[in-house]
Amino acid sequence: MIVLAMAVGGGIGLLASWVIDHVGGLNEEIATLQVAEQRAVDEAREQSSRADAAERTAREASAAREQAETDADAAREEAADADERAATAIARAADVEATSLAAQAEARRAMEEAEATRQAAEAEMNRLNEALGRIAETRRTALGLVMNLDEGSLRFDFNRADLRPESRETLALIAGILFTSEDFAITISGHTDARGNRQYNQRLSERRARAVADFLIDAGLAAERFTVEGLGEAYPLDTGDSDAAHARNRRVELGIVNARIVDPRQLDP
């Protein structure tokens, strides 16, 4: 019995030892499996993380590509707009240049025409000066010419403004010459000597100037071309007190101006 008990006890001990060893082996296998499982989980997580990162990268790349395409489209549109603006600017510049050239050509033509007109008017004034100079004293001025009709060419009775026959003949010759010219204006200025009342002399000089103007107008010259003024004794040609000086100062002057050769600045007061 003792031997059986010992045998039985020894068998149990062996079984227990085997169980313990077997359990330990199982535990080691379980631990190994757990480690492997953890590694698999970790690898799966890492792969998932890499997959997520790759997906994000792909999305970012796609977004970047789409943005790049959008930017490229915008750049192409901007380039097209720039080309259109450049073409418009070039066309406008060409128009401006053409307009400028045309304006310059027109200005040159206008200047040439004005110079030709001025030269023709200047020649006409020289002709008038020569023709009228055969009748009475005539001189050129900056504005035209002045014809001096003193008592050698134009006589009035004492204190009168009536034209004598010989004065009418002189004025008829003048009218005939002026008929051949155009674009002129005439200022007729009456002058007296310094003797007598100043106001009376002024009125007398105006009446005599008016008598000359009326004769030329009646002869056919246009009335709108004439300006009449009486200056009395204000502008003597001779300041002496002799009869000759007085006779020289008693006169009617014709100021003849051709509007085509007058610089407007010369007419400013």
C-alpha cells in the first residue's frame, strides 16, 4: 500500500510537473502570439497611417494640380487680355500718330496758305502805295499805309467842309484806285491847324473827314469799310506858327489797312 501510494503519489507529481510545464509552454506560446498579435496590430496601424498619409498627399497633390490648372487658365486669360490691350494701344498709337501727322500737314498747309495770302496782300499794299503816291504824299506803316491829303491835294473853303471841284477830281482818282483792291479798311481822319477854338476845330475836322468819306462812298466804295474821326489840332505835322505850318497841319489823312497782313496783336490797345 505504501508502495502503491508512493507510486500513485509519484505519478501525480509527474503529471503535475507535466501540466505545469505544459501550461508554461502554453503561456509562452500565448505570450509569443500576443507579441505577434501586437506587432501585427502595430504594423496594421502603421500601414493605415501610411495609407492615410498617402491619401492626404494624393488629395493635396490633386488640389495642387487643380490650383495649378486654375492659375494656368487665369494666366492664359490675363495674357490674352494683355495681348488685346497691347493691340489696342498699338492701334491707338497708330491713330494718334496718323492724326498728328495729318494735323502737322494741315498746319503746314495753313501756314503756307497764310504766308501766300500775306505776301499777296503785302504786294497789293505796295501797289496801292505806289499808285496813290502819284496823287499825294503816301507812306507805308506797320499796319498798311497812310495817305496825306494836305492843301496841295485837298482844299476846303475857310471854316467850311464843302469839297471844291478840284478836290472832287482828286478823290475820284483815289476811288478809282481803291476799286481795284479788296480786303481793306479805311480810317479817314480830319485835322485842323491850332488857330481858333479847340472844340470848334474838332467838329470842323470831323465834318471835313465825313465829306471825304461820303464822296468815296457815293463813288461806290462800301460804307462798312470806312471809319471817320475828327482829331482837330491834336496831331500837328508842323509845330511852327507860320502860314506854311498851318497849311501843312490842315489835312485829311486816309489810313488804309489790309486785314490779311495785320497781326492781331498790333490791334491790341
